[in-house]
Amino acid sequence: MAEDIEALHDRIGIEAALRHYAYGLDERRWEAWDLAFTADAVIDFTPMGGKRETPAGMRARLSKPDPAWLFAQHPLVNTVVELDGDRATAYSDYQVETGRRGAEEGEIVRVSGGGSYVDLLTRTEDGWRIAERRVSMKWRETRTVRDEITR
């Protein structure tokens, strides 16, 4: 019973780290973002044609002022966690929705997509943190739509 409770506690901590990534990124809440990663973590976008970078590098790139940026959402689903002592592997599917101002007033360029994260996590003094995240994209669609929200 105690092992079951400890494993459940670990899984909650792992899922919290995964969600800190999405929430911190989408809301540009970098204090939450920092709760997702180990100090030497990497995020690897090479499976989808991107680059491999540190969370600090990605944060610096995305923190630059961008007047066209409106929103992003990265919901996570189907998370499966494999525990191995102070290490774990997590697989999650994600869907991404982003919006940027279009060329015309009232337009939004929407990018929708979905893929998977494979995360290697480590138990730290501060809880579970992502040491490496590999990002793959399974589908993507870009379209321009009318903005139905008054901004």
C-alpha cells in the first residue's frame, strides 16, 4: 500500500512538471515554466525539423516582444508514465493551437496541430523535473480566420 501511495505521488509530481511546461509556455508565465525543467535540460524539436535547445534559450527567444502573437494552447492527453526509481519516462499526446494577427484588421492566422512528447524526467530536491523532451508533430494546419473576439 505504501508503494502504491508513493507511486501515485510520483505520478502527480511528474504530471505537474509536464503541465508547468504547457501553462508556462502558453501564458508566458516563466516562473511556472522554470518548474518544469532540470538545470541542464534540453528540448529536442529535431524529430519535427526544428532544433535542439535549452529551456533558457527557448524562453529567451519566446520572451522577445512580438506584437503579432495573440495566444497559444498546448493541452496534454493520453499521458503514460513509466517509473524507474528516481528517473521516469512519460509519453503524452498534445494538441497545439496558436494565433497571430493576420495581414488584415480582424484576421487571425491560426496554426493547429498535434503530436507527441517523450520526456525523460529526474527526481530532484524540488520534485520531478524534465531532463529531456523530444517533440514530434503528427499533423498541422495553417489557416486565416476572422477573429470573433474583440481585442
